Amino acid sequence: MRLRRNWRRIAGGIGFVLAVAWLAGRGACKSELAEADIRFQLGEAGAEVRSLRAELRRSADPEVIGFWERNFEPSGSGPVAGPWKLRADPGLYRLEVVIKTASASGRASRSIDLQNGASITVDLTEAAAAAR
């Protein structure tokens, strides 16, 4: 009989404990993410680059888990594009990059090892030159 009268207190206590556990778990996951700056080295061909799109994938997984895209109309990118402030789980990733100029486009695929606090420069000078 007493349980019947106090069911709201019991349900409220259980709800509170679950909410605290959820918030604690949520904070723990965020602290495990690695933060890195990614820059794209385009070299002297960067002046002709009109747009760049980089897609981030986990090794062989076809799903895109993040992307960075910039349009550099009308003057071009310059020798370095970025930074892309990336937050993801640490580990090995694959970047699929599409570079477009006024007359053509080029593709490149690069592997990166994402670690917390890293500053990663991805060399795309050959792909940028090929897109001329």
C-alpha cells in the first residue's frame, strides 16, 4: 500500500539517476574526441583553384562522416587552403578531395592519422596541377 502512494517519488528518483548517468556518459564521449587543424597544400597552382571539397571517411567505410568545402571565386585559393577545424575520434581516416579550376577538375585520396592537437598538412600540389 505504501508503494502505491510513493510511486511518484520512486519514479522521480530513478529518472534523476538516469539523467545524471546520461550526462556523465555524454561528457566522457566528448573528451575522447581528437581536435586537429587540417590544411591543404596546393602550391603555385592554387591561384587557379576555384573550389575544393574534402570528404572524411573511416578507412574503407564508404559513408562520409565529415566534409569541408570552400569556393575561392574569383581570385583562387592561394598556395594553402584551410584550416579545417576537425573533431572526430582519433585514428586513421581517408580524405577524398575534389579540386576544381575554371577549366577542369582533379581528384586525390590521402590517408591521415588523426591525433588530438595535430596540425596536418595534406599535399595536393600534384592534383591541383593536374586540374589546370
